[in-house]
Amino acid sequence: MITRRDFLSHVAAAPGILATGSLWADDRIVAAKSLPLHHPGKVKSIIFYYCKGGPAQAHTFDKPRSVADPLLYPFSFSKSGQSGLEISNLFPRLQSVADDLCIIRSGYGAVATHNEGGIHIFTAASKIGASLGAWVLHGLGSGNPNLPGHVLLTGRVLGDKWAHDNGSVHGGARSVGAGGLPPSLQAQVVTDLEHPIDNIVSPFAEAQQSRWLAELGALNAGFSARHPHVAELDSRTESFRAAHRMQTAAPEAFDIAKETAHPVMRTLYGLDPQPTRSTGTKLLLARRLVERGVRFVVVPSMNVPNLEGGSGDWDTHTPTQVRGVIPNLAQACDQPLAGLITDLKQRGLLESTLIVWGGEMGRGGAGHMNHNGSAFTWWMAGGGVRPGFAYGATDDQGFTAVENPIHVRDLHATILWMCGLDVARLNHNGIGFDTTCKVARGIIA
Amino acid sequence: MNGVHFLLVTVIMTVESNHWLHRSPLVFLWIALIPWASAIEPASFEREVMPLLEKRCNKCHYPQEQRGGLDLTRLDTMRRGGDDLGPGFIAGKPDESPLIQVLTGAKEPTMPKKAEKLAAAEIDLLRRWIEEGAKDDSTKFSSEDVAFFEREIRPVLSTYCFKCHVGEEAEHGLQLTSRHSILAGGQRGPAAVVGKPEESLLIKAIRHEGELKMPRRGDRLGDAQVAAFERWIEKGLPWPANERVLAREKQFTISDADRKHWAFRPLPKDLPASWSIDAALKPHHERVGLTPSEEADRHRLLRRVTFDLTGYPPSPEEMGAFVNDLAPDGFEKVVTRLLDSPQFGQRWGRHWLDYTRNGANALSNRGPALDSQRYAEWVARCFNEDRPWDWFARVHLAGDKMKAFEGDDYSVDQALAAAVPLNGQRTFEDIGTQTFVLMDKLDEGVEFMGRSLMGISLECSRCHDHKFDPISQRDYYALLGFFQSSWFGPVPVNTKSRAEADAAVTKHRDLLSEKMRLEGLIRYASLKLNVSGGGRVNQWRESRIAILTPMDKRLRELEIAVLRVEIADAEKKNAKSLAADCQSALVERVASLNNYQPPKYDPKELARAHFIAGHKSGPGLIKRASDLQQTELVRELEQHLTYWEDERMQWIERSRFGGFGKSDPEVAELAKADARIEQIAGELNVNPAAQWTEPKKSHLYVRTDGGLRRAEELKPLEEKAKAAGLDFNNSANHVWAHPYFVGDARLLLRGDVLYPDKLVPRATPVFFGESKLELDGSGRLQLAEWLTANDSTQAALVARAAVNRAWQHLFGEALCRTPKELGRLGEQPELPELIDGLAVSFVSNGWSMKKLVRQIVLSSAYRRSSVVAEADLPKDPDNRYFARQSVRRLEYEPILNTMAWLKSGTHFDTPMQRDAVVPGAIGYAQQFDGPSLYNLIDRRVASISATQALFLMNNRSTARGIAADLINRLEIHSQVALPDVVSTIYENILQRFPTDTDRDFAQRFLERRRQQTGATQLKDEIREFVTLLLCGNEILYIE
């Protein structure tokens, strides 16, 4: 068992893990709750491609058995891969990796308004309003003390004249926040891909800063000697050393120049065509981050042009938006996500990384154009989910989850389970998860 | 059919498993394999029929309700039947029995109403039972045995068990309400085995033998009660024949353990004369074997108390004065000075703001916004003037209905404070969610009253009776009515007169209604004009296409012209990829112009300002053209900008006025109405759907009686509006226009607005005793007075919550470490009698916060050093007995105060002034755990992270910037060497003199620096040393 002092000096000061009076009150809390897994788990990191606005499952990954008005139903599906998963023809690249996808068609329990829905889809299971990313980081601990463990990646690359915004998450800071968990578990928000982390550049030369840090250590040692039992003092000294390491680690992690010079990578992630260049870049960055131990990366979809004029996100309320926006939204993520899956696989990282695709709710009603909390589709890939598999089903029209319904909180519990974390045992100061959370074993390979 | 009966056998086996377990496994197999199990076992009334009726029919057909005159809980009342269909069954003739007929649909009314039909197997069971003669096979008991049950068992069951083990959602699936359900048991198996108490789970649970201990949380049954249950099970669980099910809904009960909980007891009447904080702690120190630490040295003591009371460090002058003041009351004088400083109110007001979601707003999803700055200033004033805490609590419920503290008739500040509990989150998305979100908002009102004022979790009872505290769901809705009956918003009123305030509110509401009425009028009239003209709007729109075409084409030509210039420029600069991008755009634009199709114009399409003049998402054509010095193009583009904006406004106007222009005589009436709407909008200065903007100076926020309507009333009101030719719908404002509501709230089943139940009269929670409030209007004033009524349990809670938090702010940890949950779910304090003692003296000192703070700060406990003896640490590692002071990191505000003070040498009166002085002040809030706007915060976290370190270490304006400013302020000249100013630096930054070790460290720092860098710039050396202290640990921690 790791001792508190070891923990403090080596891990605690890492970004994303911190000391609070109560957290440090007890050796056992630190050792038992922050580090060891509850059971073996495959997933070490999660990349969440968040579809802002609530994607219509009927046009993407859940083909309805009956369509009330064919005029409002412009897209077709194909059986894809060995598994024969039915996927909309809007996603030709994802169709080609269908055998890696686990499509969950029976999500329910979403809140059918955007702002609340966004908060709910990321925090529903938690009794203290902490986001899924914060819990993953809390449960697994930092995988790299030199990088933030929880990242929200937004922004556009230079030369993107296509997307209309940087991408964002409904519910704002709360959706990626720490809730009642220590605040440093909240996501580091990247809005500028060129300058992802504030204050990262040291005004001093390396040698000078190293000397300065040594002096800081010496200064703090005097104060610590007065209070040897206050462990967080050492932890704070260590946080400066971690920051120092981050100065090199973060720019290295965010520097994609070497990879993007390679034509194969450019094609794989779609870094050249306008519709995919920003999304592709962010997913490539996400891969670099998880490769370096970052636990949870959220990449939100962006506002894209409407083929029939204007722009929009996945909140498609009118036939014009369905016809004009959905194809562009699909195109924006199709190649990059398929590329990400392929890339992770080639690097042997797909087993330890979970990719999630989904929004804050589903859609139903006339032409699948209304908000719907009773059915939504997410898909996952990697991380030990059952590949080439469709879990659950909706009714004939695709409005209500009827077979193996899986609540938003169950999705959280299941994702955490795949990380080796049991929501029944995961808590902070004794407060943890909604007791009604169930793990959907059916989607785990 | 075979399958069905097979299933029934299995059901019987699980139900009466005790019975079957005694048969041999062979018998078990034999029965399972025989299809017609009924041949050997007739349908049982007790085990099968009764439970089925209970499950599917008796939510309506039980003795107290008897829907349709029918009671299906007993054989004789079933035989009697209901009002319409005569006897419920005819023995032996199922097809002629109404009970079966209504289930199969052979007779009206079909049953069950509003629920799923019974399964075929279930109907079949009833049919079979009637066929077999409809007999009651229930075990019969002697009247003595039943009397025993009534005397010894029933009262215990109903007092201790029916809080949870009742109805469909019974805890662990176990219902203890009928003999059958006890034998059937729950998820853990049968609760009792007939005649065998030793094998009965129920007995094990009430004996507290194993892991399962019942009743939960205290209240163990007495030995005699346990013995009675044993005898009862021995006797075979006798049960009255005429009352098979004792309860159908969970019963709220208050237990002795509830009454004995430390925070729910009344406060002691008075304290012994010898009582003091130190006297209360002493026996604990002796018991645990702790030696209290010495009093802290004078520097550290002054630093601690100055930060704790004002949030600022002491100045070197203050330090000098205190250290040299050898009079015995030196410390008392300091405390008096600090309590009298304006910063005391800022600091302690801030502690309170944590419990009000910052009293803040400015977030788009929280409407009507509060004037949080004014509120914060008022809070600071209340603390500085030491207004009594009980009054302060009352103001937060009914400040608008109370006299002003200053003696006037009315206080806008108090009305604003009263609005704080309603400052919940809210969106205006559509009517379905509006009611839902509205509910959440009210929820936060009850939550505030519980958590912030009383320190308990009232809001837990929204969906069900509180699982741990004596608060029922009914209590919750009884309180909700007070909040539902009131409203707050920005009203142009700045007065000390109640009459004027009321008039302003009335006028404000009238304006809102008038605006809504006019909006409805315009919409409706314009629809009629449009339709009567055969689609006038579209006709007009189509007429525009020919007019717009040449302009549209010209605009495209202009874009092409800009592109051509850009290509030429890019090629000149050899920017190949840019040129290629522009080229492909050019090709596409030219092709599209050659095949010109007019666009589908609508007001959105016509919004070309972004395209022409630019937007944050990209530069517009004008900028692109002017960057390349195309003055001609720029001039023409500017004309286009005006043209298209005018056109767009016309489109909007035509659609608003049914196809007419605003100045057309046909719509003169409507144009007048429109002008009036604009005028009203200006006067109201409020749009709940819009982003929050700074209020007009004359607009102050008030709370007043009369709230929003209940969800279920929206529909009828809407119909009423329609009948009057008005359309209230499709407007974010529409709930505002409905008549205001004063009345009781409706209980919501499972807390869900979609399932409203009975009205619950406004009242205070039953636990706190009978209180007959004479409600005036919303009743908030009476609620407020009740909350702090002399010698009441609720007032005791308010006092305990306050003293517990004051202790927390002065020791870093509260006496009860869950300061917004003093109820049974919270942590048990080690020293409840100390909380009670402080509370009694707090109340007897007129709820004076300053006296309370003074009392704690002057205790020896507060003044002790935070250095702990090695031997004492293991005896009290968490410092729960306060034999030493704590080491704690400063919160964000004192950190920022310190930086501001170092830079300027000033103690600021308000946070605004302070923030103006420190560059990047907001960064400190983000890095050092500033409070969230979303939650009621009961403790600040003190996080440690690398981004914090980066912020201090690498940002030019933080540590290094402040260091430079401090050096300038202290007028340290560039010829001065570090050793000469070490003392000044320590006094200013750490508020103490340097020790020999510190001087030695400074000396060695210099040597090492010179050795490694070869540089000897004296000023740089000092600056780096100061920066080091600013980044170090000691400055951020209170000892």
C-alpha cells in the first residue's frame, strides 16, 4: 500500500489531483479511494465525441422500423461490416469500421432541454454534481503528473473557413466541472489550439528556473519543519515541480507538427478537407493526450454550414435542418472518428481507450425533429466493449427505448465499471453515486 | 394453459416456501411436472386472490375509499358488491360474476381504469377461485389471539415499520402490512416462519443479532416488545379477519431517536455561571490525554486574528503596536479594533454569501437576475452594524413585509434579501419544461430555508418522506406554498414607503399584462389580415424577388471582385495555399453566378451584415476589401450593408403586420399598439429570456406576494386567453401575464410536476410542533416569525447552524463537520454540548454575531499555537478537541486581499476596489477555488494544482509583478542589498521578523545565485527573493 507521504510527493501535486483538508484527513481515504481499482478494468482513458444539440438517432445509428412520413426521412441505411450493423449512409467511413462499434440504441432518461440536458448527460449519476470526467480522474488518478487529466478540446485550426464555431458543451462549465469533488478535477478547457494552456511559458531559462525551484524547496522546508503533520505543505511544493515538468510536457503533447507532416496521418484524420480539418486535428490531439495518460478528453461537435443556407448543430428541428445540417455534421466527424479508431488500433491503444459518440438527448416526434429524452443512441468503441454489436432497441418509430433500456446514469456506471471502478464504492467524503445506477454488462465484451 | 398453471405452482412455492420446504424434494419435482396443479391445490384466497386484489384493485376499493361503493378487501364486502352491479360474485359461476365480467370487458365499466389490463393468468385465477366456491381459506384465529395482536403487535408495526415497509415501493420489497406479505417476505426472503421465531428474519432484525438491525437508526425495540413478537410468531401470526391490510401508503412517523438527536433537541434553558469555551473543552482534553498547546506568539496570533476577522494581513504598524502593548487587555483591544473595521463586514458577509449562491446571477440560465452587488453591500452593512442574526434570518424570508431596520416603513434592501431564496436556476425553453424548471426554482427556496438558515436538508422531502429526518413529504409541500405564493423581479422603485412600493409593483405588473395583451392583439389581428388578403405576407415577399435580384447579383459580383484582388495579392506574396483556397472559392462563386438562382429569401437569409461587415467568426467583405485598399469596392459594399438591413427590417415588419407596412392606414391601430409595446419594454427593462444586463439605477429588485400560477392552471388560462382573442403562448414571457397566485402548493407524487396530487395547506413541519399561523397574503412574514420564535426547536437550529459556522471560520473546521446538514444524515459532532453552550449564549446576547466572534476569539482555545507536540498528534490527529489551533490555507479572497495590500498598502472597503488594483484578479478566483454560483457552499476547498503553480510562477502580473510593486512601494533603492531589507520584507509579507535561520537562508540564497548566474544586480536579487516568498507556503497559510 502506498503511504500518504509517497502519494503526496509523487502523485498528489499532479494536475487534477489535489489536497483538501478533508481529503488528507485520513491515510486510508487517500490510499483506498484514489488509486487502486475496484476490479480489473481495461479502460485507462476516454475520448468523448459530444454531439451538441441531441443527434437524431433515426438518421444516424438507429434505423426506425416504420417511418410515419417518408418525405421527412431523406437518408438511407446499410448493413455494414461482418456484423451487419445498420448505419446511416451518411457515415461511409464509420461503416467501414462497423465491426469495432458497439451501438447502444436504448439510452433513455435524458433531460429534453439543452442546458439542463447537457448538465444531466455528464453528471446524472453523481450525487454531488460532478461530471463523468471528474469522476474518472478521481477514480483512476492522474495518468501523467505533467499534464491536466481532464480536457475539453474546442477551437478551430487556422484556415478552417467552414465551421461556424469552436464547439462547446451544453450546460457549460458544470458539464465538465468537478461538482462537489475537488475543483482541480474539472476539465482544463482548451479554446485556442495554438495556445492550449495558460502560463505555460516560463519567463526564465531552464537552469535559472531549476535553481529557483530548488530555492523554493529550501524555503518551504523551513515552514514544513514547523508542521511536519501537515502533509499538504509538501504537496504544494511538489506542485511547482510538476508545473515545471508541465512546461515541457504540455507543448510536446499539443505539438502535432511532426505527425501532420505525414501524408498518411493527414488522410487518416481528414486534416485537409475543410469539413474535417478542425475535428480531425482535435481528435488527433485527443489521441496524443490519451497516449500520454490524460484520462478524459471531450471533443464537442461544432456548428456547421447548412447546405440550404445558414448553419446549425445537431439540434435539427426543421426539415431544412435535417436535410442541410445532418449530412455536414456527419461528414465532419465520420472520417476523423474512423481514423481515430484505426490509429488507436494500430498503436495498440484501442483496448485501453474508450471512444464514446453521443449527445445530450435523442430525437423523436414528427420527422424525428423534436427533443426526446425517452430514447437516444450512443456508440462506443474500444475499451473492451462488445465490438460489432447493437445493444437494446427502440419501438417501431424509434421514439422510446423498449429493449434493454439503459438510463443515462447506467451509462455512467457502465463506463466507470469498464475503467475498473464500481459506483457503489466510488465516493468523496462518503458521497458518491445515485444508488439506482446499474452496470449494463451486456455491452462489455 | 399448461404453462399458466405451472407458473402458479411456482408462485405458491415461493410464497409459502416455509410450507413447502418441509416436503421432500421428490414431492417438489412431482408437483412441478404435473400440469394441472389446481387439481391438487385449490386457489387460495389468502395466498393468491387477496394479494392479487391488493395489487391491482384495492388502491380504490378499500374500506376508506370504496370507489363505486365497492370494498374488495374482505369476502363479505365482496359478496355484498358495489353500487351498480350488485353482488361482486356468484359462487361457482365465474361468467355471471361482475368481478370477472368487468375484467374481461363483458360488462361496463371495464376495469382497471387507467391501468393495464389484468393478465390472462390473473383473471383465470379469480375465475377458478369463484368456480371452486369463492371460499376464504384464511387461517382463523381466536379472539384472544387477535386481541393480543391488536394490543402488542399492531401499534409497534404502525409506529416503527410503516414508514418504509408499505405499498408498492416498500423498502427491500418487504411489506409488513398484512400477514400474507410478512410470510411472503421481501428480497431477503420470508420475514417470518409460522411458529418458529428463531428462524424468522424479523426476529433476528429486531433483536439486532446480525448485520440487519431494525428499526433503522436508533429506536431499538424494548425487550418486552421483542418478546411479544416472538410469541406472536409462535402463535402463528394471528391477524384480524376484518382487516387484512393495515396500511396502503407509507406513514410518516417521528421516533424518539429523532427527538433525541442532538440538533433537534430544545436548547438548554440557561448556562451555569462558570460556563466558558475553555471550561467546556477542558474535561475532553483530560479524558483524551491532550496537553493544550501554548498561546501562539504575538506575531502569529495577530496575523491569525486579523485574517480571520478582516481577511487582510496586519500592517507592520499594527504589528508593532500589538507586540509592544504589554497591557493585559492588549489582545482585547485588537479584537475590538478589528470588529469595528469595515473589512469585518466584508469578510463575514462573504462567509454568508457562500450560502446564497453568491447572491449572484449574471448567468443566462438563471432569470430574473438579482442585483447581487447591492445585496452583497447590504450584507456587509448588516454584519458591520451587528444586526441581530434572527432578524437577518427573518429578512431572508420576508424582508419585504417587515419594517425597515432603520425604522422606516419599507426597505428595498430587505425586499432584495427576501428574493435571494428564489434566486434559483430557471430557463424559458417551452411550456413543458417551464413548469418543471419553475418547480426547481421553488425547490431552491425550500432548500435555502433548510440548508442556509436551519442547517438541515428540507429539500430531500420533495419526492418522499425524509429518510433520516422527521420531515415528511407533506411538510415539504406545506412549506413550498409560501414560496410559490411570491415573486421577485426588477421594479422601478426606490422608496422607504410601503404604499409607494406596492404601487410600483402593481404598476409594473399592469405593464407586463398590458404588453402581453397587446402582443396577443397584434399577432391575432395580423394573422387575420394575412389570411383575409389571401396570404398577404407571401404575396409581398414574392413581389420582392424581382426587385432584389439585381442587388443580389451585384453583391455576388462584388464578392468575386474581392476574391480576385485577394488572389492577386496572395500570388504576389507567394502564399500558395491561400491563393489556391481563394481560387477554388472563386471558381465556385463564378459558376453559381452564371447559373444564378434567386435565394429563398427570409429575414434570416437577409441578415447579410456578418457577410458584408464582418463578425467575430470572420472578417467581412468590407474589411477584406479595405485591407487591400479597394476604396471603390468598400464604398459600394457600405451601400449594400444599409440596403440589405433596411430590406430585412421591412420583411420583419411586413410579417408582423399581416403583409402591411407599419405606416399603412390599414394597420394604424396595430402600429399604435406596437409603439406602446416598445414604450412598455423600455419602462420594464426586463426580459427574462434575454442575457442579463446591468439594471437601470432606478430599477431595484423586490420580492412581493403573488407568485406564478401552478402548472395545472396554465392550460385553462391559456384557453381563456384564446377565447378572448389573445395568444399567450409562444412567448417566453407568458407565465408572467397570468394572474398572480397566493395559495397552497400541491403535493407532487415523486416530486414530479407531471403528477400533481392533493393541495397541502401552508404550514410548518409537524415535527416542530403545532403552530397555527394566521397567514397574511403569502404567509411569509408568519413563516419568518415562526422560524426564530423564542425557545423553539427551529430557532435552536438556526442558532446552532450559526455558531457552528462561526467556529468553522475561526478554526478552519466546524464543530459539526457537516454545517449544512445538522440532521441525522450529518456527522455526529464530538462536542454537541459546546455547540449548545455557544448557541445559548448567542441567543441570550441578542443573536449578536460580533459578540459571538469576540467570545470565541478571546478564548484560550482560539489563541493557541498550531504547533503540535509529537506525542499528542496520534491522540487527536484531526484536532477534534481543539487542544491546538489549525494550519489552514487562506481562501481566495484573503489571498487576493494580500496581493492587493502588498501592492498598494491599502485595506480596501469593497472587493470591487480591491479587484481594480490587482491585475488579473479573476485568475485568483479560478486558481484558488473561488466559490461557485451554483451551490450553497458549506466549505471552501483548498486545492493544490500545477496550474496554480504556473499561474504564480510564470504569469508576469502575479508574484513577480506584485514583488516589483512592493519593492517600489517600500522604496527600496537599487543600491540596497538583500541582507539589509530581509527584515522589512518579512514584516510586510509574512508579518513577522526573520529568524536567524531565515537570515541565513537569505544569505545563502544570494551566494548560490551569484555563484550560478554570475550576476549581482541588487534589485533583481531582492525581487527574486520576494517572488520566492510570495510563491512559498507560509504566506498562503494561517498558523
